[in-house]
Amino acid sequence: MSDAAPDTSSVVAYYDAHPINEQQILHALAANGIALDGLTEEVLKDHDQDHFGGIEANETLIAKAGILRDQRVLDARLLDESGEARAPA
């Protein structure tokens, strides 16, 4: 087993080009006159939700999976060598 860090460049490239990425979100916030200071989840959810059904769908999935507030979840896709998704998130 190698101690070398895994190559994450394809993952980073995928999310940098994703329709909902950091620059797109920052642009949308600025265009709507929303300051980053004091930004809340309630405001941000209107700009960063990528799941059909929005936050309500996420809450339903969280409840069905039994995920607790102090737990962390990785929402990931299996990517091939080119960075294309091979399986749904």
C-alpha cells in the first residue's frame, strides 16, 4: 500500500466545471446583493442545492438513513479516469 496521497485532480476538475461551483455561487450571491458576512444556510440553500427536491429531499434522505446531526456524510460520485460520473451520487 502506498503512502502517497491519491490523485484528486479529476475530482477537483469535475467540480470546478460543475454548473454549481464556488464561482457561480459567489456570482449569484453578489448579483442578488447578498453579503458573505453573516451568510446563513437558509440563504445559501437557494444557491447551492444540486439535488432534485432541494433541501426537503435531503432532509427526507437524512431521516430515512438515520443520520444524526453530529455525523458527517460524503456525497460523492464514482468517477472514471476522465472525471465523468459512472454512477449516480
